[in-house]
Amino acid sequence: MSERLAYLVRRLLLVIPTFIGITLASFLLCQFVPGGPVEQAMLKMRGDGSASGALGTEQVTEAQRQAIVEHFGFDKPILVRYWDWLVINKMGMTVDSYVYNNKTVGQLIVDRFPVSLTFGIVGFLLTYVVCIPLGIAKALRNGSGFDFASSVLVFIGYAIPAFAFGMLLKLFFSGMSPHFWDIFPAGGFRSADWDKLTLVQKIWDQARHMFLPVLCYIIGNFAVLTLLMKNSLLDQIGHDYVRTVVARGGNMQMAVWKHALRNSLIPIATGFGSVFSIMFAGSVLIERVFNIPGIGLLSLDAIVSRDYMVFMGILALTSIVGLVGRIFSDFCYMLIDPRISFSKD
């Protein structure tokens, strides 16, 4: 077995104990946080759905309380509950949500997943399509007026949080103020009459709904990736092998595109793994600002409403995707630079 294949196998095997550690710690925490399904069910029986619980505590008998505890499985030892969640219920995917009636955790995630995946893929592709060429252009024109002007825009984008940028975009372009424009929808994934639209109208409607949120997705990574690409390429241009190519009669453009660019992409590969988590989990705040029914908004609602089964289901899948994404980043390292060694020496 080659050195690299052995390394990948070890990393894949380490996913199992790491995943168990993450989910077990989160599962234990969820069991002891107040306001869980038992407390909420008892509040509903008292006729008080609010969090105050000030009305008629005597209306719930001990037998009723015990029945609720058994219904949610809280009468079992905690490790038995974790085993049931992990193995019997397939990471909780077959368990009914505490909040969404007659829907399992798996059904909720499957319903929301295409939305987050669409935004994640589009945002990821546009980010890299824009940032890598821009970073290369800034490196080749380092110190020029173009470099200075683009740096100002990059740092302005970096200084504005993505959710705040989204709120500004809604204010300026979604008709939320009579003083600005009403060009794009204020939120949602598609129009209510989507099924009645023609193909061309559907494409236009989808593009209008995605334009502002995707801008927010991009702005979060725009500055980091652009400057990382520029600085990495400048570092490679300063190496002896680039100067040697120029000294032998080659021009700088040829030295960069044929030799320096590949090495400068190594730091960029570190972001490849994390993109899987973004594609799956979405961005909580951006989905909240634009009311996009994706995984991010679902996880936020699950935390607020103490819907622990939905939260644990999303956490489990996000953990798996994130861990596999890290391995994918290492795989990209190997493809870009064959000199990288994973031996212990």
C-alpha cells in the first residue's frame, strides 16, 4: 500500500471516532439543556404554550408527566438513548420532529437540502471563478492603480458582515424603502406561482430570487480568497525557479502560467473541504435575512424551538460532510503538489 493511500485510509478510519465524539458530546448537552420536549409538552398540557409556565402546574399529574417522559424515551439511560438515536433510528433520521407534525427528521432535511445545495454550489463556483482570476491579476499588477482600487473594494467587502450586507441589499433593491429601488424579491426561494410559469419565466424568477443572497454568499469569502491567491502567487514569483525561467529568456507571463500558478494554488485548496459543509448546511444568517427555506434556517428554527432531533440530525450530517471535506482537501494537496509527503519521518 502506497504512503498516500495508507494516509487516506487512516484519515477515513479516524472519521468514525471523531464523529462519535462530536455527536455524543452534543447529544449529552441536548439532554440536560432545559426547555426540552418534555417541558414543552407539559406546558402545552397546562394550556400555556409560552415559556413562562405560570399557569396551573397542578393540572399535570405525576402519571401524565411519566407518560410524557416515556413517550420521548427519557426514561432510558442516556447511553441507551444515544445508541437508539445512532443505530436504531439511523442518526435520528426516522424520528418524528418535535415541532413539524407528521414529518421525520430525514424528510425535513431532504425537503430543505436542494435549496441549500443550489445556493452553495452557485456561491462556491462564482467565488472561485471571480477570486482566483482577480488574485492573479492583482499579483501581476502589484502596486498599480488597479491593485490599489481593487484592494479598497476587497477590504470594504471584508469589513461588512454577510448578513449586514444582505440587509443593506434588501433595503436598496427590494422595495423596502420608498426612496430606493424595487428590483429583486425581498426573500424566498421562488415565487408562489412558480408552477404556472413557463421555462423562461422560471429561469428569470429563480435568478431574481438568488441574485442578492448569492452576493452575500460570495462576499463572505471574497476578500480572503482574493488576497490569499495574490499573496501566494507573489510568494512563488519571488522564488529562484521563476527568476531562472526569466533569466533564460522566458517572460514573466509564461513563468507564472506554466510554473508558479500551480504551486500558488496549494493554499487555495484548503478551502475546498469546507465548501461541502456550506453546501449542505447553508448559511444560517443569510437564509434568515432572506427567509430562504434551507438547511441553515431549519437548524436555527430547531435550536430556537428546542427541536433536538432535527438539530442532532443536521449536526450529524454536517459533521460527516465536514470530516470528509477535510480529507478531500488533503487529496487536493496531493494532486496539486506531488512533493507533499504524509510519512511520519
